[in-house]
Amino acid sequence: MRKEIKSKKRGKTVKAAAMLLALTLGLCSCGINDHLAETLPMEGLYQGDPVVDVPDAGSDQEAKGFEGKTDKASADKANSAQVPQNSITDSSNAVEETVQKDAAQDGPWSVTVTPNTADYTAEDGALIFSFRSDILTVYNSKDPDAAARVQQVVDKLSLQPEETLEMAKEMYDDSKKNNYEFYPNSSEQTYSMVQTNGYLSIIVDSYEYTGGAHGLPFEYCRVFGPDGSRLTLSDLFIDVEAARAKISEEVERQIEEQKKEDPDNMFFEGYEEYLPQLLDDDNATWYLSPDGLTVISNPYILAAYAAGTLTFTIPKDMDLGWKLPVYEE
């Protein structure tokens, strides 16, 4: 069950960290997510509970140069990204089907998730790249058209491995030529979901490792109305700038309380300057939880990497000037 806790520390991150990626010459990374394949009701928030069915294995495929196997059944089923087959060994597997479910709250939305993974090895058998981009399928028991609208957005969130895979291959080749140790690269993307009074939030949890001391986690969100239309802060609030200011003030209040409790906290000096980044609509790092609007801070935005991913929940009874009846009883 996905829990929303004020100033909760968590271990994964979002996109602003991608800027750090450039600064560290590509030595860090982002990530990938969970997708779906069979319908079960989701009640409220949900994490992953294993489901009994295991997809049949597909046929093996040989690749030139780098060789390997592919579980084509899951790839076709999920319309997953095609990976260049002329440079790597693709050892793909659809792991057992899973569903994320929680009994905390009834609602019309449900999803299925099918893990979709692949390992790529060089001709000498060395692992160079691990990939996970799960398959998410969305359903709505009251409005199939609403589910279709959400699905159109979700399908565009799928992680594409080609660029990172090619980078891993080049790094491996260079390590062999220049005799230094190569660490296998990886990309991951999984999903969690929350529904609140008919409103649906999808949280995309990404992680990418391309060498260096550690990888780069990143979380971002997509929020939808009961009809499946994507919502921005402007859709939610009468005066969006006033709402942003109140949300930022509340996040700052929670941080200052945390700093009092933990003098050794890892918040950056002058973190207040970066609070507006948390309320961006393009790479949205906020979602609607049962307790209120929850804001995510990825590593390096407000605090050091070691602080992890932080969340701050703005109480639903705070007067933010709601335009939509998200929290009306």
C-alpha cells in the first residue's frame, strides 16, 4: 500500500535529477516502471501483490554481434519498445503477472501490471545492460472511455531502452580497449497508483544507472479526472498562483519542523529557492492522495542524494481555493 506521510523520506527520485546527470557526465541515471495484463479491482491506493498467472515464454531469437534470447510473447502483448538486435544479446522475460491493489478505498479504477524485463550481454557473455519497463493497463468499471483516455497517456510513458543500451555497449567496448572495470548499466521504470473520490493518480518511479558511485532515481506523476482527462494545477485551483504559494509555504513549514527534530538533516541551504520546481506541470511531482495533495521532492532538489525521495502532504482541509470537488464529502 502506498502511504502518504508528511515529510516522509523515500528511496527513489524524479526528473530534476536528470539535470544532475548532465553535470556528472552521464555517471548517474533515471529509471523505468510497472505495466499490466489482467483485470482485477483496485481499491484506492495500491502496491504490488503477486498474481497467479505466469505468461507463457516466447521463442528465442538470435542477434548478431551480441547474441541472446527474447521473450516475444510479453513484448508483443505490451507493445514494448523494440531494441536493436544487431548489437546485443537480448535475454527477455515476462515475470509473473502482478496487480497493485489496496482495500483501503473503493473506486472505479483498476489496473493490471505485467513486469517486462530484459538482460543484454556481450559476445563474451558479460552482462552490459539490464532493462525493466513493465506494462500497465488501466480500466474503469463505470466509464471505459475514461480508461482509454488514461491509457493513451500511460502508453507514452513507457521507457525506451535504445539510447541507454547503445551507451552501455560503447562504454563496455571502451573498457575493454582501455583496460578499466565496467559496471553493468541498468534502467528501470515501475508504477504505483492512487485513486481518491474518482480522481486517479499514477506515480512513475524511474531509476537509471550508467556508471559512477550510484544511479539516479526519479519520480513524476500524472493526475486524471473522473472522465480520464489529464489534470494540471490550473485545472484544480481557482487561483493557481495563490495555491502554489500556499503549498510552498506549507512544504517549507514541514521542512522547518523536520529540521528542528533532526539537526543533522540534509536539506540544502537556501532550499526555499527551489520549492517552485516541485509544482511544475510538465514534469509534475505532485498527486492527489486521500489525505491531500502530496508533493514529491526528488534527490538533489531540496536535499542531498542520501536524503532519498521526500514527500510532503498538504492537508485536504487546507483552504487552497479548489476549483474541482476532489475532497468534498
